[in-house]
Amino acid sequence: MGTGAWETHQNLIENGLRNKVIIETDGKLMSGRDVAIAALLGAEEYGFATAPLVTMGCVMMRVCNLDTCPVGVATQNPELRKRFKGKPEYVVNFMRFIAEELREYMAKLGVRTVDELVGRHDLLKINEAMEPKINGKVVLDNILNSEYKYEPVAYKEKNVYDFELEKTVDEKVLCKKMLKALDKKEKADVSVNVINTDRSLGTIFGSEITRRYGDDTLDDDAYHVNCNGAGGQSFGAFIPKGLTLELSGDSNDYFGKGLSGGKLIVYPPKGAKYQEDKNIIIGNVALYGATSGEAYINGVAGERFAVRNSGATAVVEGIGEHGCEYMTGGRVVVLGSTGKNFAAGMSGGIAYVLDEDRNLYTKLNKEMVKSEEVTSKYDVTELKEMIENHVKYTNSKKGKEILDNFADYLPKFKKIIPHDYEKMLTAIAHMEEKGLSNEQAQIEAFYSIAH
């Protein structure tokens, strides 16, 4: 929340689009006063996250990614979930207090409805008690002394934008040709040409899989889509287990965003004259927020590869800057060079990087991770199997070369693992050796490390 909402509001007015859009804002909204300010800055809808979580029992331990939440809010562990004491009524009560306080501020301002409040920047003023502390560091002239005059504009449902989903490849081809097979749980495959305006290809059909069968119920590759051409933005976003997209060509940014169990394969078209491991084949921010599934990329990815990946496995032949940023789980193999700031904020998962030039240490963000040789039997087996799958699906030349000379290449790989994640894995293994189940071992490991 802040100047972003105000600038969005005014830019939409200036371009005659304000009545076609609802502006939603969030960012630590904790009170009715916060909502009032958000409305005055031009927002009509308001997102709450931290405060409702606290009402449900969250104690802000900040271990959500470890599946060890001690109060059972952010975990799939059945033993920990028993500790959850939250009730929907707690959130309802909180929101009622928010609404009550908002009404009090509206009464003070002489405003009867929220619609009348939206965009009324003239009702904002600087808190004089805070001004000496601010000391000119925050400049609000563009809001408080804006040249724009208030005008009552708001979203109208009749102006809703038509996304023309019926014209998408998913609706025209995938659903048309595979839904009958999906209803009968029979396997199917289809081939399709794609261009870079075909955004989020596979997402609609993937939603049909999830709607019918939920998560993790279909066999891998049950529904196979062979694509040829240029994949648009968010190619394969959120696709579930059972759906495989194989692309001969290249793809745009957000490849595999939110991957949720599906499989993505991309390689250059036949006859391509460029060297795969030296040329970019997918764009930036691939596998953003992926939770599970697999991706095999026979080429180089752009920047921020696998940012916030929490469970997917991926093999790629080179990446740009900020790779594996904020990664919390999963496995990534990089068969080539990385850009600078690799593994920044990485708190979970493991990355295996081929460091042929012995310079990864100059690009690695060492704040939360360490780099070591790949020596353990388990790690060697895992690395080799991932490369074997990469070659199987993409026919990668670089992958074949590594497998044919694995003993020579193995010393050139570096294992990147977060310090705390390694401690947790070691503690869990120790607890399992004592005969505890994996779930019990995770709980005991968490408490042994915490104390």
C-alpha cells in the first residue's frame, strides 16, 4: 500500500480506464485506519494476511517453509496440525472490528459510503506530531498537492474486460480433444503449434484435471501435449501431476510458474544451429513459486531461475543472475554457468552446479548457504539420476557428455545447501535411526534444533 495505489488510480483515470478496473491493495493492513488511508489513495478492495493469521494462532515463528509450524497453522504434518486452535469466528470478529473502526473514521470525515471515500486525497494530511521525526525524508507532495481533482469514478461490472478464454489454445484444442478422455481417466496426447501470445498454455486444462481428480492422483504423463513454436508468458503455469507439456522451440518469462506436479520439457527445434548450453531458451523467473513437478530445459534460462521454488526438481544448462533466490525446497541441477548472486535468501532445497571454470564462489551469495563437493553416495546417485532423466527427455548433448564421462565431471560439481536446512536434514535422519517415523522425526528434529 502507498504511492503505488495512488499512482495506479490516477494513471487509470488519465487513460480513461478507471471504471474498467478494481484496485486492490495490501501490505500490513492492520486496522480500520489503514483501510481508510488505502481507500483515500484510490483502492476499492483490501487484502489482509498477517493480522488474520495471528487471530488464528500464528506466533510468527517464520518456519513455514520447514513444515514445522509449532501451532499447526502452516504445516501438513498431522501431529502438528492437531495443535491448531483457530476458528473462522476469530477472523470474522477481527474483520468486524476493522469495519467498525473504518466507519468511525468515515463518520469523522463526513463520508457515508466507501465508494465516496475512494480517491479523496484531499482528506489526507501530514501528521504534525510525526513531521519533526520524518525531517523531510518522506515527500508526499505528489499526493497531498496533486494537480488531479477528485472525481467519483469507480469500477462498473458492465465494463468488465473480456479475456476471450474461448479463443485460447487450451479451450480450442486441449479441452476439445482431451476432456472426454479425461472424464474416463484414459490417457491422451495432442500436438499443437504455439506462438508467444499463447499465454498460460496448459493452465486451463490443468484446472480441469484438478477439478475432477484433485492432487497427485493421476499417473505421470497421462495427458501429453507436444508443442511446437514459441511458448508465451507463463507457459505451463500451475499444471498438476498427470499433465506433461513438451515444447520444441523456446518460451517466454514465467515458464512453469507455480508448477504443481506436472512435467515440463523444452528443447531447441530440429536443425537449430546454435549451441544449446550457450543460448537462452526460456525467459526470466522460470518456476517461480513451483511446489512440485519436474522441468527439463535443454538450454539456458534467464534471471531468477527457480525463485521461491519449494518442491519442484529441475535441470537446466545455464542460468542468469539471482538463480535459486529465496528457494525453500526441491532440487535444481545447473549444467553450466550461473550469474551473480546465486542462492540469495535460499533457506531450503539443494542445488547441484557444474563449476567448470571454478568461479562459482565469486557468484555465490554465502549469507545462508554453503558450497561443498558432491561426495555422499546419496547425492551422487540423485545428481546422476536427474541428469539421466534430462537426457532421456531432451536428448541433451551436454548431458550425454557428462554421463559418458561422469567420473571426470563429478569433481567439478558443487552442492549448494542452506546451513539450517542441512542441520534439519541431519537431525531428521538421526531421529529416524532411532526408529521414529518421518513425521515424528521432523517434529523431534525441529525441537532439538530450536532448543
